[in-house]
Amino acid sequence: MSHNASRLSPTIRTVAWIPLNPPAPDTFARRISWEAPTALQFWHLASLDAPTVAVSWSCGFAWVAHVRLPLWDIALLAMLVWVIYVADRLLDARAGMDWPPSHSLQHRHSFHWRHRRVLLALAGLATLAAAWIVLSRLPAAALGRDSIVGAATLAYFSGIHSRRRPAHQLFRTLARLVSREFLVGTLFSAGCLLPVLPLAAPSEPGAVYRLLALPALLFAALAWLNVRAIGCWEAPPASLRGSAVCRLALMLAAACLLSAMLVAGGEPRSAALLVAAALSALLLAVLDLRRQRMQPITLRASADLVLLTPLLLLPIAMLAK
């Protein structure tokens, strides 16, 4: 391609680099068997999946800790996660339109770039609303803990998307020590815990930490597996790399179930949330086995949909009141 290719308009370059994800010849006849409903596709494309998962698990952690999350706390978590994911996907879309491209574009990147003006305006409003909640509602004792996770998220975000060589070099050095999937899983799990910890009784913080430690740790592993699975499925050729996802998912499900049995006697709520995590891991294994029969956007949306298993505990939570 000539040097003039770098001067193409963003619209033209977006079309040029949108991956078509053609099925492999030997699986053409059996690849596509289910297409996600339009609502599910939009839920994924508009980055509404991540905040939904975050809120569902944060509410699950609150139930385990015997505390109730205020509505403004839930709104703050949802807005912050949504803004982070919108920014991440827009920056990924920009990187994918470089020449040579530094990121593989998927449907979600195309959607965000096509609607970037609307999404940026909404993200700006969400940021202002989140700032108002932080300044007017967030307890002063929680600011220090939240700022640590926020700084870690910002550092990770900068290392991923910065075009300056020092930042890239720092992130490459960090990547040799820990994987991107590990960082995402750890930060996501910590973010879901943040609204819950300040609500714990000051007289018994150790008891709350003991209740939440195991579910939070295994949820971090589940978030890690979710990111790893998506990376495997979207990396060519997905049919050669995806088989490891099923084995890892089954191992994680077994660990969650074993942990649930160990704590069921003294911590039944922790056990119930661990069973929910095990179900999510098993569903990820099923998705991996059926990945060649699903459209890429359906597979990607389903990978986050199966993380909503804490919502199955709502009837139990209602009866326990």
C-alpha cells in the first residue's frame, strides 16, 4: 500500500480494517447456528455489558457481606466502568486505523467509532455525574482506597494506549511479569469490591474481609478467564487456540465448587456466590465448545452474558430479608 494510505479519511480506513471473520473452509457448513438477539448485540456493542457485570457482582459481594448498596453507589460504579470501556474501545479503534494497524478491529470498535460523537458526549455527562457523586456522597474514608485502584487503572490504561516510547517500554516490562488478562481481572474484581468495603461494620472489618476474600479471588480468576477466552476466540485461527479455554474453565469451576463446599457450613452466602462463579465458568466452557457454531459478535456478547449468574441469587436474597 502506498504512503498515501495513511492519509485516508477515518471512515474509509475504518471500512478497510474491519475484520470480516470468514469461517474456515472445513467448518463452513456447520459454523453459524445461532445469532444473538438485537438487544443482546446492542448491549455488547454499546459497552453496557461491563457495567452490568460489575454491578451484579458488586451486589453479590454486598449480599455476602450483609450490607446494602445505596443506589448512588451502584450508579457510580456503573458510570465509571462504562466510561472506561467506551474510552478503551475508542482508543483501540483509533489504533486499529493506524498504518500499520496496531490493534485488530472487531464489531464493537466499529460501532464505537461510528457513533463516537454521541458516545463521547454521553461519556462526558457520565463523568460529570460521577464526579458529583464522589464529591457529595462518597465517604472521606473511602477516597484513599478508591484512589489506589483508580491510579492503578489509570497506569494500566496509559501503558496500553500511550504512543510514547517510555510508556510502551514500561508496559512491556510489566507484561513480562504479569499478563494483561491478570491485570484486567484483578482491577475489575477490586473495582467491584470498592463500593462494599466502606459499608462494613467498623467493629468487624476482619470478618467482612474473610467473607469476601475467597469470592473476590475466584471472581478475579473468572474475569481473567473471560478476557483470555475472548482473546483466544478473536485471535486467528481461533479453532486452534480456543481448546485451552475449556480446560481452564473446567478447572476454575472445580475450584469454585470445592471452595463452596469448604465454606458452606459457616458462610452459606459465600458458598452460594462461589456456586454462581462455578456456573459462569462452566458456561464459558460450553461457549468454547460451541464457538464455531456462533457468530463472532454473538460469542463475544455471550462471554459477558454468562458472568451475570449472581442475578440468579436474587430470589434467595429476597427470601432472606
